Amino acid sequence: MTDATAEQTGVGGLDPSAPAVELTGITKRFGGIVACDQVDLTLHRGRIHGILGENGAGKSTLMKVLIGLVLPDAGSIRIDGEPRTILDPLAASALGIAMVHQHFSLVDQLSVWENVALGEEGRLRSAGVRDRVAAISQQYGLEIDPDARVGELTAGLRQRVEIIKCLRRDPHILVFDEPTSVLTPEESEQLFATLREVVAAEGRAVVLVSHKLDEVLHATDEITIMRQGRVVDHRPTQEADARSLARAMVGREVSLRSERAAFGLAEIDEVADDGTEERQPTEAMTSDEPVLRIDGVSVMGRGGARLLDDISLDIRAGEIVGVAGVEGNGQRTLGDLLSSLVALNTGRVVVNNAEVPTGSPGAMAKAGVAVIPEDRHDSGVVLDMTVAENLFMVDPHRVARHGVIDKAQTTEVAQKMIEEFDIGCSGPDAPLWSLSGGNQQRVVLARELAAEPDVLVAAQPTRGLDVGAIEYMTDRLRQTAIDGVAVLLISSELEEILELADRIVVMSRGRIVGELSHAEATLETLGLLMGGSSE
């Protein structure tokens, strides 16, 4: 195979009838783990190709082979009919290949336009980059301030920057890895509506790696499903349906409601396909006295902006209270407040009738508040540490003797937790980066529940997880409430909140603008409140 060079475009002078990409027999091993096992994939110009699979199925590894981040152990790559060796992302870029990664690769200290321009050759004209950012933003419905500092943006806005950064390079072959996990439904719909027009008009080849079946069913032309490193199914999208795709992904039947919560399917029937009635609110509340009381809390940001504005909320033992709202309306600040990461300006937080100081490291945890953070990679785990180290890094005293960590005890207790929470890994000493996203999230859940908390704050607990991992996580959250823990569920997935929550509050601009019981809540009523309507 010939090496890709900067002069190669992957388009000019080549057979226009050839597939844009042909991956044949791609195999990649990481130690004893086979991430990709003889995988074949063909991408055609003018079409969007969806790739589905559980966390750890090999999807991301396959795409990293195409983008030059991972070198395969076996197999071949053809771009527009020509054999290629893609040694690194620069070679991929020279061939017109680009990827929007699931996890952000932005520099927080730089502005939006500066991040978009990173890696560009030659002299930069800030005005030209700003104009290009504005043009892409308008075309794809991804409005953003080019001069905003990236570190101050919400997760949804940061994802917009990643997408714009990729589109600025005008790639012919474009890979989207979970591009809408932090976008609103309206933003996602606009993005894919425009993308379909561009793909058809300009003959681009697009790959969509996603866990949202509704998204894949509406946005793609064909679908490939991977499981345990192999391709197990491929079909035209028009011949696919949600249930059969979910079954092919997981290798077994998946409950309809978990499937809907996982994939953002809008319809929610009152009766499931198996004839069982819709889940009713739990009766596990053991006391009228709230375990967690947030009383008149306000938090000020830079420049005097109110991140939380006079928030009051009570949660009782055994109750799941859902927090809904468009991202960037105070939900993350609420989670940070209960993680001891920010201090309030007015009001108080009370746990078990005792006021807890805010902004004091470890104070909330000592008071009995456990937290599944919104971004596990940012504040939930350390990827270069082992599974055992991540399980005990918050409370190392659990496995210490006389102030020194006991290796044997650490291994023993960690192994029991791995078995209890069914964490897929080679053992306690496995580096966390070697685990799939779903198993990394199970490590976080296991660590937090091991503290036997009175309150569990679950912020975006199923973000980026596959249908099987989502089913497990929702079952665990429900069981945690049944066991008498007060659960605060912060989620941008309305279907997830409707499935789990006993009560739902809606946040907008840092305030609670409405509260509904489980029986009162529908997608329509929640949508109206999120949009600012009080009716």
C-alpha cells in the first residue's frame, strides 16, 4: 500500500464509481482483547452510514483506524478505490477524512475561533476564521459566539465547537462519533437535516456512530451493527426497526421502555408490548421529613450572572426527583453545588436536618451525599489509574491499615465490587482506560453506592451509554430508591426522566419554573415548561 501524502486528495482523478471507503478484514488487538475482529465496512458517497453497537463493541476502534489514530494489526484500507496506509491523522486529513470525537479535544483557555483554527497552516486571519465559524453555525443550525471562551461554555455548546472545527476543514469523508449526546433534540434535528442535504448535493460519505436508534433510523441510509468486535448485521435503514436493531446490538431482547429511554424514542405507551402496565411512582418514601433540602439557594458566576436563582427543592427517602431542562440552565451548577465544587451565595443545603457547608471539599460526601458526575472523564474517574484505585480513591481508608493501603485487601474488596456490579474488566489491576464507557460508569456507580449514601445525585447517568448499559443503570437507580436513598436525577433525556422520576422539576435560566408529579408529566407539558410557557 502507498502512504498518504499531503498531495493526495482522495477525490481527483479516481474512479467516481468506487466506494469512498473500503475497510477489509480490519483486526486490532490490545493485549489479549480483540477490539476489531476481521471487520469489513464499505462507505459510499452521497450516503450516511450508521454504526451501532454496545460500548466496547469495537465501533470507535474501527473509526480510529480510519482516522489514523490506531494502526490495525491486519486488514486493508481503500479510499476511492486506491489502497492506502493511514499512519496518522495528518495522513487522514490529506485524504479528506475528518472525525468529530465523542470526547472533547478543546483548549479551555482559548476562544471558540482560536480552537477552530488550531492546526491550520500559514498565516491566520482572525476575521476570516470568525466569518467562517459564523457561516458554518448558520448553515448547520449551531449558533455560537466565535469570541466566547471555551472553558466557560456548556457541554452542548462545546460539542458545537467540535462539530464546527471539523466542518471547517471541508472533509469528503466525515465520521461523527456520538455527535448529539449533548445537543438538544431541536439542534440534532437541524444538524442532520442540513447534513443530509449537503451529503446528497456534494457527494460526501458520512459515518454516524450513535447509541440513539431513533437518530440512526431517521438520519441514515444503511446500518451496520457490531458486537464483541465483529459485524453481526448490515441492512438498509428502510428495512430496519428499533426492536430488531436493539436485539442485534445486545444479543437478547431488551425491554421496550429501556430501549426508548436509551434511544430517545419519543412515543411512550401506557402499556408495554409484554402487557405489563407502565411503571407507577414508588411508594418507598419512609418519612415526610426530607433527607435533602435545598432552601433558597443562589449561586453567582463571573460578572454577576446568576447560575442558580433562588432554588428550593426537597427530596425524601426512597423518592426519585427528576430535573429537566435544556442544557446550560443551571443543572450542572446544581450538581457541582452538591459535589462541594461551588459555594452558594445565599440560601442553605440541609442533609438529614443538618446544614452542610458548600464549597468545602468533602463536606457533602461526609454528610451522606454521593454523586455520579455529569462528565465521568472530567471529574469522575482517572483513566490512567487502575479499576481498584478508582474504586477507592475517594475513601482509601476503607482498604488501609494503620494509614497504609493494604494491597491484598484492596484487591479482595475490589474484586467483590467488580462481581456485584458486573464490571467488565480483566481484574482490579486493569487500567480504567481499557474499559468501555458503560463499564467505566459502573465503576463510578459502585464507588458512590459503596459509601452507603443517604442521597444520590445522578447527573446525566446514561450519557453515551449503549442500550444494555442504560438498562442496567436505570434498574440500579430504581433499586437504589427502593432501598431508601433519596435520588436526584439530572438528565437531558426526557424519556429517562419520565420513566424513573416520581416528581419532576423543570429548570430555566437558573430557576425552577415548574413542578409536576409523575402522573401529570408528559413530553408536551415538559416541553412547554422548558420553552418558557407557564401554562
